[in-house]
Amino acid sequence: MQEIIAKTRTFRRFVEKDTISTATLHELIDLARLGGSARNGQPWQYMLVNSPEICQKIFPYLGWAGYLSDWKGPVAGERPSAYVLCLLNKNRLKGPESEAQFDLGVATQNMLLGAMEKRIGGCRIGAFNPKLASLFKLPDHLHLSLVMALGKPRETVIIEECTNENDIRYWRDEHGVHHVPKRSLESCLVDIVLR
């Protein structure tokens, strides 16, 4: 489990020509739906996109890597070969929307872990132009909340320990290797101190 979690990084460059089948996308959604859900509301629905033509229409609406300000996203040939559009069904909400967002974190992590087991990488994208939703005929009760980009990774992502506790920005070296600083285990623990 630790190995698959460590390999499940955010990938932003892909082998675009390597397609992902609809059957594989269904398997990933099956993992998403099995995750826990507040009040068991299960408010999330998913639109699956693996058509190159529709993928091409989605791409211009996406933001890619905030810390890499000089990088405008993957170039042609390195773009995702599939997307999962995560749609909040407001008719299924049983509590506040914030609870549903926690559920989405669980669901998308399940998807990413399952994808990595199949050697598919992914990137959760919350930085998208809201006009993306207007590409599709969505009923009023479905709200586009998150886009997941998927594809065979075309980059190496390395986890390394933070050397400066205040600098957690990811970066790329001169070879295009993506480095992701992670805080140490010790820095994530808080001692119990009773009042």
C-alpha cells in the first residue's frame, strides 16, 4: 500500500497517443463510488471523456501548475488522453456542500490509486475556467467542481524531504524531472499535552 501511495503523484505530462478505454474509466469510477460519503449521500456523478476531439476542446479551459509560472501546461503530444469531470448533484446533497467536497477528495484519491495500479497517472485540476461547463448540456442540478486529467505519465516525479519548512513549492530541474518536497513525518506529528 505504501508503495502505490508513494507512486501516486500528480502528473502533468502524458503520452497523449496512449488512449484509456471506457472500460478502464468505468473501473476507476467504481473505485470512486466505493469511498465513504458523509451521511451516505453519495452526491457525485462523473462525466467520462476519452474522445481526442472532446479532450482537445477541454484543454484550453484548464490551469496547470501554479508554482511553475513560466510553464503554460503540457504541449501537444503530452496532453491528457482522458478526463473525468466531477459533477456535484445538488439534488443528492444531505448536508452542507463542504461535506460533499470531503467526499470528493476520498473519491478522487481512490481513482488515482486505482489508476496508478494500471500505470495511469493523473492530475486533479480545480483551476479551470467556469466556462468549461458551457461546452456540455448539463442540467441545473449538476455543478462542475473538479476536472481530473488522466494518461500514461511522460514525466518523472520525485518525492524529497523539505529542506526548508517554509518552502514546499514543487519544481523542475534542468532535465525536466519534477521534484515534490514533502514535510517530514516528525513535522506532521503533534505531542499530546493536556490542559
